[in-house]
Amino acid sequence: MSWISAIDQHDTVAVVQLRYNYRVYPDAAQRTALAQAFGCARVVFNDGLRLRQQAREVGEEYVSDAELSKRVITQAKTTPQRAWLGEVSSVVLQQALADLNTAYRNFFASVSGKRKGRKVAPPRFRSRRDNRQAIRFTKNSRFKVLDNGRLRLPKVGDLDVRWSRQLPSDPSSVAIIKDAAGRYFASFVVQTTDQTLPELDSEVGIDLGLTHFAVLSDGTKITAPKFLRRAARKLKRLQQALSRKQKGSNRRKKAVVKVACAHARVADTRRDWQHKLSTTIVRENQAIYVEDLCVAGLGRTRLAKSVHDAGWASFTAMLEYKAARYGRTFARVDRFFPSTRMCSACGRISEKMTLNVRSWDCPCGAAHDRDVNAAINVLAAGQADNENDRGAHVRPASVPAARREAVTHPDAACSTRSVEGISVL
């Protein structure tokens, strides 16, 4: 389950959109029908992108959404080259164009400065060799969850779904996804109300790191599981076996799937562990404050592999949407806030410290554990900003300048051995 967006806000109850993912098991005929749908959606997307690029090259006006749909779907079905587009649901083709239109709007908003954050590149052509293939059905396609638990899709059939939980309401759309490991998933979008938890007095600041995945302001240290590092030996063996296979052979295709399955297991295990840990933190604290790390920048350093293995961005995203859903407060502290170098007792900022310095003493007499001190400072900065009601992006308070001026896997590895002082089970 993942958070999409809040769509309605009232005094006490908010209606939100959530995405529920389930594993599906299509038979041979259904896999063929899905492969055909994937291919048709990809062709329509590429035809629409090519048409707009050609119009731009010759100086013509931007092709509107309605005109694009008419030319690459309605008229294309009448031609011998694209007659096979009529063999799949028209909703799948329309949703492929909707994805293209969304990609263009995001690109234009990014170029004009209306869209904040990192710059968005223009749409690219989709390839049949992409690791992930997806199609989407909306309500007007008349997909249906049957009484026997199967998912009925137009021109595909009744898919066998493994229901790990019940849907809270009727879904508005469903996406069928095939990943690199050859697994199929049904991703439902549903609307539901938030589930506010009873208010608590406890608040927590979190300092994220590599040796310890997270250090809480109460002194709790959660050891980094390092799922990718633990699977490195098996991945190395599978990659070596793949490199020995002849390109284009069936054995190489099977070896590619084996490597993808191993990576999928690592990702599933990490996601499962982060879900359990984030749920525990949200349930036990009324307010959660974390440092706004620049993961993209850290991913370009010599610690890139460890940074990506930690998965800080996905973990903080889980904290954010769960806090919003359960009535908790979540805020990010400015990434330039000197949480590590500031003394949590007197507020003095010391000189920069290397990563191998794990504890330090302040001239005021306070002895600090580097990570615990940073978590305490993050908590204090978050509380100060929350009291001033300046929004979710926390700015540091004035400080003295320094003299001289960083879907749940069933048997996922989630033991309490990786946690010191907190249970995530």
C-alpha cells in the first residue's frame, strides 16, 4: 500500500487516495493478451511522441490532446499498419496517451519554473526491452472484482489475485504491472478516509546514517540492515553466470530473470523492513522530525552504494504519508542545519568533523555521541519551527558562528537483531 494524494479536506476527516498492490498470476493465454496490451500501449505512446516531435521540427503548432488521440488511435485503427490496435481495450490506449500528456505538462511546468525540485526531462520513447511494462484500466473500461476474488479485465480475462488484505472501497482504476523478474501485480487506486490515532505527548528527531540506519533523539539506535551488502555474494555469482551466457540465447534470458529476481528480493525485503519501522515510529510519536538529506548528491560520492542500499528517501516518504494519514506531525529540517556540530546543551557550533569522529566534547563540558546529539538538535529545530507555524520545511534558529567555517515479502529479513532498543515486529 502506498500514498498517492489527499483529494478533499474537511475539519476533522480527510478523504485520501491510496494505492493497494497485489500479486496476480495470469495463465499462458492471459500472459499473451497482457503482452499484446503492453505492446499496443507502447506503440500508441511512441506514435504520439513522434507526431509531436515532427510537428515541432517543421514549425507547426503543438498537437492538442484531442487531435493526438484522433490521429494515433481512431484513424490509426483504420490503416493496415495499425489495425491490430483494435484487438485490445481502447481504454488502455487512451491511458497511454494520458501518460504522454502528463509527461509533457510536467516538462513544460519544470522548464517554466512552475514545478519545483529537480528539472524534468522531455518524454522519451518507450522500449520493448524496458524492465517494467504497465497498462492502466479506469472505470469506463468496466473492469470488475468478481465474487470469487478474480479480477476481470476487458479482452484479457479473469486474473487470479492473491488478496493479502481487503480493499477499503471500490477502486477507481487498476494498473497491471510486469516487473523485470517476470512477476505481475495489480495496483488498485481507492479512496478512503484517514485513520487518526490517539494523540501522544512524545516527539522524536531522527538522524539518518550508514552505520546506524537511524538514531532517535531518545538514544535508540537502529542498526543498518544493509540488505544489498548481505546479498552481494549471491548477486556476484548470478552476474558472473550471466556474463558467461551467449548474447541472444535462451539461457541468457533465463539468467537475466534470475538476476532480476535476486534484486527484487532485496528490494522487497528492504521495503518490508522500512514499512514496519516507519509504522512503529509513527504509532509511538505525535511528531516526527528528520533532516532533509540530499540523497541525489550523496549518490554521486564514494559512498553511493551504501547510500542507495540504505533507502533514506523511500523511508522518509513512508514516514510522511503515514504521518499525514494517522494525524501525526511530520517535518523536514533544513539540510544545511549544523545538527552534528552543534552542541545540544549550549548551542555552540564546533569545527567540521570527519566521519570517523563518533563522539566529541564541547568546551561547555558536555560529552556528545555524534549521532544522538544530531538527533536531539533535529528534534529541537523541528519543535521550534512547528511552534512558529512556518510550515513543514524547517529552518535553523540563530546560532553562534564557528571560528572557521553532510509490497511485503512473506519471509523478509526483519529480525530484532538489527535494532537496538526498539522492536519493529
